[in-house]
Amino acid sequence: MMQKIFNLLAVGTVSLAMFACSGSNQKTGLEYGPQMYHSLAYEALVMITDSTDTYANAMPFNDYYQNGKPNGRHLNMRQPVAGTVKRQNFSSVTGTPLASEDQPLFMYDLHKDSVDLAGRILKNPVPLDSAGVLLEEGKHLYLGFCAPCHGNAGAGDGKVGAMYKGVPNYSTGRYKTLPEGHIFHVITHGKGRMWSHKSQLSSEERWKVVHYVQKLQKGES
């Protein structure tokens, strides 16, 4: 009797195993956490148009795209990291890619190679205050972002500058007469071995640094 029961169990087990391994390849059987096997590719800046598309109906995204989203629309974009510098769009504000003297010039679309043009037309829109607070802010920014190469007094003797070689002294030669627009443009786009700083400093902060660099051009610190 026990042998019959054992034989029946064995046959049943083998039959069940064969049945489970057969069938259409369209039916994968029960899956735990299907979104882990059939994950959706992440598409940055994609607008989810309505709740009937593939993204909206895919689990577990279904609830996310339908609950709390007006009209089922959602822009698949992450919020910027706190503290990042916004890159201003000159053309969208002024209606033209061309800079002119009557623009506030916190933003502009001059090509990175147009440093001479920048020196002629860009004027510092950030006025100095009588208390010297703004100049101190410019000094603070300069010491943090520029001094490692250019040195605390602008003599080109920073520790990093010693590795780069050829970092100029602001108060000698043609460098002591470089106009404010030239300095701003180079801080923005970089020049030669100097990297762009438009992602590290806002346009207003760059103009504050320009004020302090002009002080260093006079041999003052």
C-alpha cells in the first residue's frame, strides 16, 4: 500500500514538473515583482501624455502617473540639485542672440572665442557700494575659485598655477589693462588652460569677481 502511494506521488510529481515546463512561451507563469524583470527604460525629459500609454499602464508606475497628476500629464524630469547654478538663457529674455550695450548683460550669447568683442561691449552691471561689502564678496569668491591658480594677490603664483605654468600676473604687462568685459568673458568661458566657471559661479558672482580682479590689476589686495 505504501509503495502504491509512493508511486502515485512520484508519477504526480513528474507529471506536474513536465506540465510546468511545457506550454506557450507567451506565458511565463507567476512572477514575483514583474517590474524587476520587465523594467521600463528611463527616458529623461519625456512628457507622459495620458493614462492610456505604455508608461501609465505599467506597474508599479500606474498609480504614480494617475494619482495626483492633472489630466494624466507628467514631465519625467528630476528637480535640480540644491545649490546648482542656473544657466540663464540670453535669447529667451532679450529675443535676440546678439548682445548690445543697452542690455543688462547679466546674460549674453557671445561666442567663447569673441573675447575681444566682449572686452569692448560688456560693462559691469553690478555697482560697487560705498561700504565695500560687494568688493569683499568678490574677494571671498576670488579666493575660493581663482586663487589656487592665480594666487591670493593675482601674481599667478597659486599652488595649482605652479603645476599649470604660465598663469599671468594681473598687475604686469597687458594684463593690468584688460577691460572688465574681457575678464568676465574669460571667467565665463575659460581661455587656454583655464576652465569655464559659468557652472560654478552665477553671472552676478562673476561680475563681483571682476571688481576684485580689477583691484588686483592695480597692485592692491
